[in-house]
Amino acid sequence: MILESGQNYTRDEVQSLLAVPVAQRDGNWDTGYNRFQDQLYVFCNVGSAGRTGPDYDNRWDGDELIWYAKTGTHVGQPLIRAIASGELPVHMFWRANSSNPLFRYEGLAHPLQIEGTRPVRIRWGFHRAPNGTAFQPDQRQSSALTLSEILGSDGRLFAKSEFGPVHSGWPAVSFSSRKIAADFSRNFRRGRDFVLFVGTGDPRSTEDPAHRRKVLSAVTFEPNAPISTDQIVPEAMWTEAVERWGVRWEWSLPVTESYDLAPFPDARVVMPRTYANLGEFASRGRCIPVSAEDLPALLSLPIERKVIDVRTAVSRIVSMNPSDPDVKRLLSQLAMGIQQRIQQSGQERISSHPFRKGPNLSEIIASLNQKWAEQGGRCLLCERPIPLRPSNSLLKASPDRIDSDDKSYAADNVHLTHLGCNLAKNKASVDEWKEYLAMLREDA
């Protein structure tokens, strides 16, 4: 039996292809996900409410899928631990319309982040094969993953001295100066560029002898958010670091994807030029480009995916930064416009600016990014694409309050529309608008 990435299947078709015994069919297969023969098959709705059970906020963020497990799940459960270990193959099927019985098979998924919420939230990446390429359901990823595979054809590699490998206790690339962090991150591309953590040779810093002078981890991070390190690392870990070292590494960039070298190679052997450069005074506490002469040896090194837990605050920061710069620019402009209306609501000209309540700017940006992903970049009133740089001003993006009588800009009362559609809808309800639009389309 084979599954083909990019193809559509019903749940029944998948069970038939897998030769699931009749007595084991349906049940969990119809409620989100099911484990069968030591593999997990996930069927999820993305950007739409399910037909039964809770409505989860599953959504795409670029090529990554943000997904919620079943109600009440937590990171201590055996299934979630098996997912986190990477030992359990996960097959991902999704659909945008809960009324459609067909699910698209996206391929084998691997967890990039697991957040300890209830239910558990997982950010998935994918080992995609070209459309039409077959995946055997009993296939294990036996061939070693290498640095070259995650870096891609145009990715860049940097190096930084660190005390140890990346881990959930310190899921960040940290700096002593906000300016150093901001300068380095300015042209960094999340998911395409990576930083190698290289263990120091100082036993006071790198306590584990197995980590000294070794290439330890490869990480990528959210480049648009240099934030205070104590917002990223667990409180106990930050307190311990301050007590031991003082207030150093105060600014950080949150890691979004991480790998460990397997095993840890000697940096003096596989990257001698770069390792020597790290020892220069000007390189201390900074990320430096990997020397071109060291790249061939490094790119062939085997790596293992490493799942790290992230705090809710970090997840929000990442969601505030869409990977498409045009989308980010658009959503930032919309968010600032909403914030301005909220601020104006407190002025005396109540008749001109009716009272509007809403969240702060960071929450607005995160919410709009989520809406953009859920709507697939389409206007929720006419269901047509919203252009990012339209020449016609009526096609510009506009935030519309779903219930015009509710002056709140809360997430559940806002969707994205064309400016022209928003103006035409005015104070009408969504149902009234749909009735009006149906009449226009009938006459067209």
C-alpha cells in the first residue's frame, strides 16, 4: 500500500489502503487521529470548525502547520512523548472545509515545537516528496538527515560559541547587547539560515567534557523579535544563570527549529578555520559566518531533529512575524490603524469616534496574522483574494467588525475584507451581506 503526497483521500479510503481490520475501523479514525501499527494518522480541519467536538485553532504558518491535539492532552502522556521523541511516524491529512470528506495527504510530519498547553499545541514541519511520489506507511526515515538537507540551496550557516547544545531550558540564541542581536538578525531568514552552537574549551563554562570544542546544535530562530531572555527561558533557569554569571546574555532570539549533531564532531577537525575565528576577540558573544573552506565537511554531517518546549509568550512572538515581508507590512499597517481607532475612542469627539475596545498592538498583529492564515488571504465577504499591493484602492485589505453593533476589535469580532466590500457592507449583518451579494451574482 502506498500514500501519495498531494493526493486526496477519505478516511475510509485510508483505512482500506492500510487494510485496517473491520473491528478496528471508525472510532478514533473519525475523531482526529489514530495510532495503527506503530504509526500515527492525523486528520484535521485547518481554518474551519469541525463538524463534531471542539473547534481547534489549527492553521498554516507558511509551510508549517500549527495543530492542537485532543482536549485534555498534556506533554506527559505516552502518545505525546512518542511524538516528541521522533520515533513515531506521523502521517498528516488536512482539509479546509469540514463538509468535504476528502483530506489532502501532506506527507510525513515532524514536530518542530511542542507547547505544554492543554490541549497540547504542536508546530509541524514536513518531509515532503514531490506530488505523486509514494510513501510506504511502514517506511522509516532510516537514511541520516544531514545539514545540507535542512540548509537548502541558498541557506547560510553561522557559528557561535555556547556552553552546550540547545535545549528546552534555554531555547534561544542569546546576546549581551540588544544591538548585537538586532544587527545579526536583520538579514537572517528563519528556516533557511542556521546557527551552529560550538562548545567552548573552558571547563567553567562548558562543564560537560563531551561538549567541549564540539559542534553541538544547528538552530534557526525568529529574527524579528530580539526580546528579553527572561521571557524565553524558564524562570528557574534564568534565576540560576543570573546568580552564577550576573546579568549577561540579556537579549535573545527565540529558537523555532533545532537539530543536534549526531554524534558531536570535533570542531577543530570539521571546521578548523571557523573555530579559529571564533577565538578572536571580535567574535566573542557574536555569530560569525562559517568559512567557505569548512562548508563541505560540515554539510555532510548527520543531524537529529530535537524538539524543544516553548513558552506561550514565545509562540505569540513568532505568530506576530509572518515569513512573507509583504504580508507582515500589510498586517502591521492594519494593526496600527486599529490601535489608532481604539486610542481615538477615548477622546471627547464620541460622535465621530464611537467607543471601541480592543487588545494591545502585539495582540492585534498576532490576531491579524492568524486571520490571514485562516482565510487563506481571501476576503471573508466576497471570498476573493486580497492583493498585497493593489493599484485599486477598493481592493486594499480592511479589518471589518463582524457585528457592527459590537464596537470591540476582539479577535472573534474581526475578519479581513476588501475595503470596497467593507464599505458596501456598512452596518449590515454578515447574513444580510450574503443575501445582497447572492442577488448581485444572480444578476451578473
